[in-house]
Amino acid sequence: MSAKPDKKMKKNTDLNNSVKTQFKIPLKKLPDTLAQKVCNPIWKKIIDAIEHGEVQPILELINTIDKEPRSPCLPHPFKKSMDTFPTKSRREGMCNFIFFSDLNHNNEWILCQGTSFVDALFSTKDYGKHKLSINDKTIINSLRRVLKKENKKNQQNSKKNKAVFAGYLLDQTRPYHHFYDQLKWMVHLNNTKPIVSQNSFFRPKYLDEIKRFKRTTEPTFSMFPLVIGSNQMGMKLDQYTDKMEKVVCQDSLKGFGISMLNYRWSKFIKDIKKISGNNNTLTLWFGISGQKRIWIEQEEFLPALVEELKPWFDSFIFLIDGFTNYENNKYETVKGTKSIPIEQDLVVIHSIRKKLLLHPNTSVVSLIGKTYRKKIQYCQSADFFIANAGAGQLVPHRFCKKPGILHSNEKHCVFPTGINNTTVKSVDKSFVKDVGNLFTKGKGKERLGSGLISYSIKVQIVINMIKEMLELRD
């Protein structure tokens, strides 16, 4: 008969207490008791501000770090009266990790950023997140990968010198988090330090006017330009959101009026109208998805729409939106995946083009793989949009303020910000039927993450909404 494990042994099995990492890392779950665990008043104030939506204390701390010419001194969160300094930062997945230690290279701790200035804190003895932090698994898995990489580095170069702040990582793998967690605050910060990231979905041109970081022999660290995550703020329309959306649109259109793209695009539209013999052309922005949250009728919708709207329109221009590239036009597929999103979207648009061959009065313009800047420029000519209520709505709805229709699955109508139910409407959930994750086999696929679930909406339901909103009466 085996002896029962005592509480101390059971506790140790839930932690990664490897000598190599030295940090306490839970296997699956982080307690959301950070507000109680931190003992330094500065960190108590910051955590409390995040949990209660108070922006100013966090802005003040970020601006202080930004203007510090030397390595900023920040107190240890779990120990009283102990000064520590950043030694490096490491970017992994959705997270950025900033490492700290004291002047003797002891008392190490890590600040984890995801969607807020602080999402979690780790030391050799304590760890935790606040009540509004991002997913536990996202934080823990990213930190494990970072520490594994650090352990593989040459231990001879492990001396921890104080690091100076090099600049901001305007860099996220998901567009929504890029704009509404990072860029939203970046345009508001009184920053003196530059953007140092390579991959960005959108980077306002005025930010490039800030002087580049001077090379130094000292170690450097970078941080996300985060204050409080948009989801944590309740996804409300506020002064920060409004300012960011205006900056994105205005920055994209600056100089566009005389650009070659604008000239060619205007000529294209005139040629289409000339072919039809009338000026009665509908230019529709149509969002597709080839990876997740797929509207399964998306490929048959446009041919059906053309048939229905023939009494009112002589020709149709379809701006088909899907995968968006980084500003530098470099997208690297995740290692181990069979295909990248742009390829999956191209399969969908090829099918749509083929189905529209029977309708010579239609033209398809593919925006798949273009940047947000280019998409905003094209969207200026759109009369109406139909898009997924997630990131697919960003260009037509949030940045260009076009009228249109949003759709999503039953459980995941994300990003409802600013839907006024007059110029923009959502497909009623009673008309939506979830069909599960189309890329997962086996039972229980309907119960997987709601962000992955595809859905069915009858084509006629959306067509009727368009006719009503465009006031097309028989």
C-alpha cells in the first residue's frame, strides 16, 4: 500500500522549481491574487489601477520610464524597500517579459506584459496575475519557452548589467490587440523613445520622426506600449479609442489624393461604369475567412446577391478582404503549420471568382495580403460592407466608418464597440447556427474555443438586411 503524498509534495508537483529557471512557475493556473501579494505601494497602486480602469497612474509610470536616460529603478514587487533594475526583455507569443534584479544580480523577478502594462509577475518565491489578466495558458507557455531559450544561451555571458530603455514594441500577432491594446495607447503617450519592433500591422508615419535609439554597449530592454487592455476596459468607446481610429485613417490617406494608387483606382471604377453603360454600380466590401469563424455560405453569397439586386444595380465591384499583412510585407508562417492564412483565403477567393463567371457585370478586387494602410485607401470607394464582427470589421467599420452588416457565431460576437444599429447592424443570433471548428475532427468540436467555431447563416437573411438598409423597394 503506497503512502499518501503530503501537502508539501503535492504543492511541489504543481510548480516548475527547476534550478535552471529559478522562478516559480505553475503548471496550469495562475492565481489572480496579485493585488494582495505585492507588498510595494507603487505596484499595489498600479495593479489596483488596472483592476479598476484608472488610466492616469499607469500613464505616469510609463512616461517616467520613457524619459529616464539611465536604467530605470523600479522596486521589487514582493519585497519591501528593495531597488531593482531591468536587465533584459524577451518577446514571445502574445507576451513581452522584462527581467529585473538588484545591483548584486540577486532577487530576480519578471514583469509579464500581454494586453496591460502588467499582466503577471514572477519571482523566485512568488507569482501571480491580476483579476483582468489574459489567459493563464498564454502567459505560462510563453514564459516557459522564454526561459528554455535563455537556459540554452552561453552561461559565460550571464552577468546581469543594468539595461536602458531602447523603445517600444508596437508588435502583436493579432490585429485587434495591436490596435486596441497597443496603438491605442501609443498615440496617446508622450513618448521620446522610438518604435524598435520589426513586425507591425500599422505604424503611424509621425512615429518614425522620433530619433532612433543610439547604439550603446549597455544592455537594453523594450516594452509594449500598454496601459489597460481594451477587453479589460469593457471595450468601450473612449477618447483614446476615438483618437487612435482617426489617426489610423488620416495617416493612411495622407497624400493619397495625388497618389498613383488613387489615380489607377479611380480609372478602374470609371471603366467599370463605362462598360455597364450606367453609373448605377454597387461597390461592396466583403470580408472572408479561410481559417476560423467561417461563415460557411460565404462562397455562394455574392452570386446570389447579384441576382437579387439586378433590378437596382447595373454592375458590381466586390472588394474582397481577408488576411492582412504586416506593414513591412513580411509574414512568416508558424513553424509546423501546413499552410499560412493567406493561402487559405486565396482558395476561398478563387472559388468566389469562379462562381461569379456567370455574371459579366461583376468585378472582383482582391485585398488579401495587402496592408491595413492600403486597405483603408481602397475602402474609401466602398458603398457598403459585410464583414465578420471580429478583426474583419476594423477597416470598413471602425477606421472608414462605412455602413454595413456584421456577422459572427452564436457565442463570439466580438468587438461590439460602436455598433449603432442604424448605419451598422449585426445579424440577429436567432438566425445563426454554429457548426463547430471545421479544422478539428472528433466529438466535442462544437465545445472548443468560441473564437474558432464556424457558423451558418442563410444567404437570404443577409440579402434582406442589405435591401432594407439600402432602402431597395420593389
